[in-house]
Amino acid sequence: MTKGSDLLVAALENEGVSCIFGIPGEENLDFVESLRGSKIRLVLTRHEQAAAFMAATQGRLTGRPGVCLSTLGPGALNFTTGAAYAHLGAMPMLMITGQKSIRSARQARFQIVDIVAAMRPLTKMTRQIVSAASIPTIVRDAFRVATEERPGPVHLELPEDIAAEEADAPLVPSHVIDRPVASAAAIERTIEMIRAAQRPLVMIGAAGNRPRLVEALSDFVHRTQIPFFNTQMGKGAVTGGSDLYLGTAALSERDYIHGAIERADLIIAIGHDTVEKPPFLMGEMAGGPKVIHIGYVSANVEQVFYPDAELIGDIGTTMTTLADRLEGNLNRADELLHLRSEILEHVNERADDSSFPVIPQRIVRDVRAVMPEDGIVCLDNGMYKIWFARNYRTHVANTLLLDNALATMGAGLPSAIAAKLLNPHRKVMAICGDGGFMMNSQELETAIRLKLDLVVLIIEDSAYGMIRWKQAVDRFPDFGMTFGNPDFVAYAESYGASGHRIYAADELAPVLDAAFAAGGVHLVTVLIDYSENTRVFVDELGGRTQDIDLG
């Protein structure tokens, strides 16, 4: 006979889990003891929200559920933002929370919250485990649900008496789940539409940016020679510095990339998930392009997205089939490619500006210069995210991690910690605004305790700058958006990290280079000049702040 917590740990090992992030509580002690004798590493964090961000990032980068742990009540509720982050971002994750005994009530209602009910709208599946014997089956089902398209978070609650209960139950082996392929009729219809197009354009969205799709999507683009752009969360799905890349739709309209979108007569939307703010607005472009949706699941019909045709099935298999049929048979594949140099020239304007405080374009340029092709940049949320989405060129898939779904602040540093743990030999940088950084800044201690080599770049404006800028452009008084900051250099050093402050634009790249060379945890802070937001996004592009993706 084996106690329930041992069964749970064995079932997790059976699923290939090697790491669990979180903060245990009294109700998890049996589980913690079972972990102690296992091969699974417990990464203790300083807040449950950060643990959930780490687990979600692991799921995002590997395609296999990351796992996080909390106690009952307040600890479990701290998972909710991370659950929504994974749910909207389609990241597979398993959350395990504790609970008081369900067969007795010695502490009455103390700390008891219905976490299963709270998690229901935020997860693909949520269950309380009521029998130790059922644990292997429930865990196998949880991993299946988490990884099936559309991926996302699942939640299991383990009461302390069930954790201690003895049972004899065999583990359930995992099995291969084949994804359905698109129908022959739909493939033929799609091929006809692409061949008939005079100015085709490929768009890669969030669901096209899965680790397993890199080869198939890159192969399709190179074999068909159709120019492509991507949404923010589709960024980096195609490898190499492709000369077919036209840009990133970081705004919903009026950006330079929209010149190509508006000229296209067919957009092949691969994996577009309308959880992202729209990369273009259907219905507002007179005589606009037709749209083919290619995805694992049918498109959500929205006011701004209603495809003319759909091709539903495994994206990788679909793109390979299309490439086999279309290669060498498209006479006008590159009709929009002549726009590329003009688009990229505009996007890269002022990248070498040496003014101080530093403008966003210069920060992006210097980070790109410092990071190797396989280096991973993890963005928090703020106005700088739009600049990185537009201006940062990726050459290797999944090397610019950003969130354009929940678009929560506070995820940048935890995501970078998870990315570094998964990729110990690659350079990893977290980029955070001063507001977002302070929401989970305590995880600096986690990074130091784990002996990570990690660089954290803080973009400092002493304000919730994105909303403050929008407030100004909409002609509201400047009110309620500014705050004070600690001395970030001293703050970093108080944890045992190295702190650096930038005093001139030309210092940024050398300091970042030196930080990586030195190893350990380094925090670098730089003042930013956000006046470029208005010059580019309002004055030059003629947009309204309501049109700008502020996620």
C-alpha cells in the first residue's frame, strides 16, 4: 500500500515532471515529504503568483505542462492571475493546491475557500481529489487535457487526509494522441484560393508559435516564398533572418506593416487566436483581403475577424501538405515583397539615437546587439513591449517571450527564471518596467538562490508609463500614475545581486555585455524617454490611442 502523496509524486514522475515551482503550506506536508525522496526538484519561490508564471513559461517553451504548488486558501488564490495568464496564452500547466481534510473538520472553516469553484472559469479542468486510489487516473487525464489543443492550465486539489490515505493503484501510462488532419476538400479549396491570389500574405498568430511547429512553418515560408508578418505572440515562429519577413503587427491599424496588409488580396492566417488584440481590422478595410484561417480549432468569429474559409487540423501536417502542393506553382507569391525594405527602414528609424534618457528604439537595438541569436528575452508588460514587438528581430524560435493575451504585469522576471532553468547554457534577459518589476521583484532572491546567470533590465520612468501616456494623449490631466522607486542598484545589492545604473545611451550595450560575461544575477536600470510614443504612434502614423494595442 502507498499513501496518496506518494502516488501523486509517482504519477508526476511518470509524466516526465522534473521540477515543481511553489510555496508549500501545512496542508502539503505529506506531499513535500514525498517529493523529498523523489527525482523532482522543488523550486521554492517567494510568491505563488511568480510560481504560476514560471510553470506557465515552462509549458510555453516545452509544450509539456509546467507544475506549481500552493497551500489552500490565500496561497491557492494567488495562483489565479497565473491561471488566467496560462489560460488566455494557451500554455499547458498543472496547479496543485492543498486543502483541509474533507472527512473531518477539526479547524471548522478556517482558511477554507472553494478553490475548485474559483478555478473553474480560469482552467480547462479543475478537480478535488477525493480518493487516493483515483490519483494515477486523474493525473493522466489532467496532463492530457492540459496539452490538447487549445493547451492551458488544469488544477488539482489534494486534501491532507487524501494525501495521507493509503491505496494500491497502478500508474497509468501516457499514450500518443494523434491530432486530426484537415480534410482533403478543405485542402483543395485552400490551394485554389492561394493559387488565385494576386498578392498573398502569410500571418502567423499565437497558435502557430508552438515549439513543435518551427520546422514546418519555416519550411512552408521558404518553399512557397510568400511574404509573412506575425502577431505579437506569433513573433519568432519562423527561424532565420528571413528575407520574406515584413514585420510585426504590434498595433491594430495604421502602422507601416498595414500598408502591406491593405494591399494584400489574400491573408493566410496561421494559428491566429483572437485572444490577442487584432493585428488588423476586418470590415474597416474597404475591399479588403480575403482571409483563410488555418488552425487546430475553428476560428472565433469576431467583429474584426471572420475568415472567408477555414482549414482545420494539425497545423504542422497542414503546412507541409500545402508546401508540397504549392512549391514552384505560385507565379505571384512575392508581389508584396517590394514593400519590405521601406517598412523595415521606417521601423528602424532613430535606432542609433544617442540622446539621454534613452529612446525605445535605441534600447531595442542595443539589446538585440548584445543577445546572441539563441538568447532569450522575456518581456514584462508596458509600453516598451510594443517597441520590442515592432523592432526586435528574432532568428531562433521562442527567443522573445511576451504576453499579448492577458497582458499582465509582473510576469517578466519569473518567466526569465523559468527560461534560464530550462536553458542553462543560453543567455536569458528579463526586461521589465519599474512598475512591473516591483510586482514580483522579490524573485531576485530566488534567482540568486538558484545560482542563475541572469540579467534583468529595468526600464525606468517612475510611472505606469503606458497609461500615463494614453492619459496625456487623450487630454486628461496628469493624475494618479506616478510613484517613487527604490535605489535599484542598492536594492539589487541588498539581495546579493550586482546593480548597475546607465548614465548615457552609449553605456547600455557595454554594461549588458559585461554583466553576461561576469555571470550571476545582474540588475541594470536605464531611464527611458517615451516622447517617441506620441511622435511615432500618433503624429507620424496618425493613430488614436484607442487604436494602439496597449496590452
